[in-house]
Amino acid sequence: MKLSKRDCKNLIDALFEYDEQCCPKELKDDEVGLNAERFDDMIKRLINYAYPVGCFLGDENGTK
């Protein structure tokens, strides 16, 4: 699956809403689900893709 930068921004917004409403689960390494460590890792990767270094938030092209 490929995600556009807009898809990533929408996921970031939705995941932050999730994090505010629900506490991530406590999981073992072999269990499926979203715990705090996996949440943080996923958010960091989404942010790094959606907002490249040198690109200000809200500036899709990094020109401002």
C-alpha cells in the first residue's frame, strides 16, 4: 500500500485523536495491536514522511 502525504497527514490527525481518547494497550512483542511504543514509532514515521526536514507544517512543498 502506498500513502500520499495527505493520507499520512490525515492518519496523523486521526491517531492523535485516538491517543487522546484511548490509552494504548499493554501488549507482548508477539501480540497484534497498538501499544504506546508502536504508536510513537508509527507517528514518527508518518510525520517524517508527511513533513520532510526543512518543510514547515502546513507547507506541503517546503517552500515557505
